[in-house]
Amino acid sequence: MLKLENIVAGYGHITALKDISLEVPQGSIVSLIGANGAGKSTTMKTIMGLVKPTSGKVLFEGQDITGHKTHQIVHGGISLVPEGRQILQDMSVYENLEMGAYIRNDNEIEEDIKKVFKRFPILDERSYQLGGTLSGGQQQMLAIGRALMARPKLLLLDEPSMGLAPLVVNEISAEGTTVLLVEQNVRQALKIADYAYVLETGKMVLSGPADEVRHDPRVMEAYLGGRVE
Ligand code: ATP
């Protein structure tokens, strides 16, 4: 569904991604692992068109979307839950969810808001509360709910963390959405993922089925405290 081919990207003089290739098959959960500053968020931003690669290609459903504008990419079916959540602080929970559907013009938006409320009942209780006054975990739920309101085919989750992710990610995946996940809790991420990629200072050093990656001695040593379970 998604393919990155030899992506080189960065910020001014900093090259954050040095020839990155990655594939996310339709229906899968793919986990992207790496230490702080490895380039995980930059990978997500490059997919969304927020960072322009200096070379390489981003292909989505066989189409070259490299250099497309972010709103076109969202239209095409990719949504990002950014690191740090970035919900609209001065808008209510309900309004935040409506904003998530801004690209849609069908009449099932309200229905989808109800689905988000069913998944995260606390948001239903707080639907009039301003986003900025929610707790960290509640904001996290809202950020995921808002991304889902665009009805993405591919959901990019950048460090959802907070113990909330595994269950929710499995549910979202079971409903047919493909997921690319960056998660601080590597142990959990590798348990739910089908495939995993390991980034180190902008280079992809390892990839494969998640079960193989989590038994790799380098991964066990660096991310799992030396043991798999
Ligand atoms: P973390 O786990 O800490 O969020 P990450 O793997 O997501 O890290 P990135 O945020 O992609 O890492 O950063 C990759 C590199 O690019 C880092 O060296 C970082 O300092 C640099 N970088 C990221 N954003 C910018 C920016 N806006 N301007 C300059 N350099 C940046």
C-alpha cells in the first residue's frame, strides 16, 4: 500500500533520512523503531508531505505522491496522529472531531463521531470540554479519534504511547485500516506488529517480520533490555 524508495530528507544542513526504503502492505501493522533522533518522525512527515525529500520516492497505492501537498495526501487516504498530539486547544472535543472530517462531504460524519465516542467513552462525557483542558491520555484519544474522522486507509501513529495504543491499534487494524506505528514501548509495538523496521541515525539497519526482529540480538540488547518477554 505504501512504499518509500531510497528517501533522503532533512532540515537545512541536517540529513535526517539517509536512503530509507520501507514497505507497508495493505491490512498490516508495521512498526518503526529507533532511538531518539533516529528519524522516525521525519519519516512520518515525509510520507505526509510535511518534509520534502531531496531524493527518493513515496508511493501510495502504486501512485507517486512525492512532493504532493499534505491536504492532497490526506484526501488520498493517509492520516497522521503527530507526536505531541497537536489537537486544537481552544475547540471542544466535538469540534476537534468535526475538524478531522474537514475533507469529507458525506452525511455520515455524525455517525462516525458516535463511533469515536463508542471507542473512547470518556470523550463522549467530555464532548463540550475544550481540547486543551483534557488530560494527556484524553488528548491522545482525541488525536486518534480526529485522525480516524478522515476515514484513512492508512493511519500513521507517531508515539501514541500511554498504554492506550496496543488495544486501540489492534481494533483499528481489525476494522481494515492499515497502520504504520512509531511507539516508545518497543516490546508492545513488536507484539502487535506484523513487520518492523529499525532506524539508526537516519539509516534502516534491520527489517523483517516483527517476530524475527524482536528476537534479533541487536534489538533485544538495544530496545528490550536483553530479553524478549
Ligand atoms: P524522537 O524519538 O526523539 O521523537 P525521531 O526518531 O522521531 O526522534 P526525528 O524527529 O525524525 O527523530 O529527528 C531526526 C533528526 O532530525 C534529529 O537529529 C533532529 O534533531 C533533526 N530534526 C528534526 N526536526 C528538525 C527541524 N525542524 N529542524 C532541524 N532539525 C530537525
